[in-house]
Amino acid sequence: MRLRARAHATGIGGPPAQRACLTACAVVMAACAGPPAQPPVVGDGMPSPLTNLPGRADEGRRIVADRQVGLCLLCHSAPLPEVRFQGDIATDLGGAGSRWSEAQLRLRLMDPARLNPQTLMPAYGPRDGLTRVGEAWRGKPVLQRQQIEDVVAYLATLKAAR
């Protein structure tokens, strides 16, 4: 009894240590589980979020605006007046939130070829079996799942067309 009280008072073996142990176990289990399965496609969308955390529109805006991260503005234009020399060979992202649901936006980012097999837009998420992938990107997703959720959250806020 005395050892248990002393251990609890010092935090050894008490709730903080238990939480740390459970956290470590969860991290190890997640690492061993491999990559999460791709969510199912329903119609022309992917309704299930890719992560347990909601997308952050402010972070999504940063990703879209950064040509080195999102690559979006190489082809698309968007209502980002601070970014010069935006693309003009793909759809204007202004009004994307009015044209497509979050599920539709998510599928367009994860697997655009499912909707248009001739598309030039890359699959931004983890995908197997791609053939037209630059060597620097081979075997790697362009964006992580949380980044895709962030971009979806941002694009969903773009309600007005330009």
C-alpha cells in the first residue's frame, strides 16, 4: 500500500504514466498497421474524410498558394491576389465550393482520373498503379491525407465565382 501511494505521488505508475504507455502503444500500433485504406467512392464523390481531424481552411489556403507544396497554381487560378502568375490551363478554383461538394472535391484531389481518365491532373493522395509519375514523386503522395483535407476545407469556402 505504501509503495502504491508513493508511486502515485511521484507520478510513477499513476495516470500520467498510464497515459504515456497507452500513447506509445497507439503510436506503435499505427505504425505497424500500414497505410490506411482509401475511403470508398460513392457516385462522383468520396464522402468519408481521410483523417479524424477536420480540415483547416487557413492551412488549405496556404497549401494552394504555395507552388512548391500544393502545385495547384501551376495549372489553376484562384482568388489569391497576392500570388502572381497563376495557371490558366485548368479550372478556375474561384467558386469551387459552389460547384462541388466536399466529397466531390476530395475525390478530385485523391483520384481525378476516376472522373476523367484523360486528365493531366495528378492524384494528390497515395495511389498505386500510376504510370505517368515523375521520378521525384514515384511512390510518394503529392500531399499527405491531412493536407488534402485542409485543401478540401479551403476550396469548400470558395463560393463566389470570379
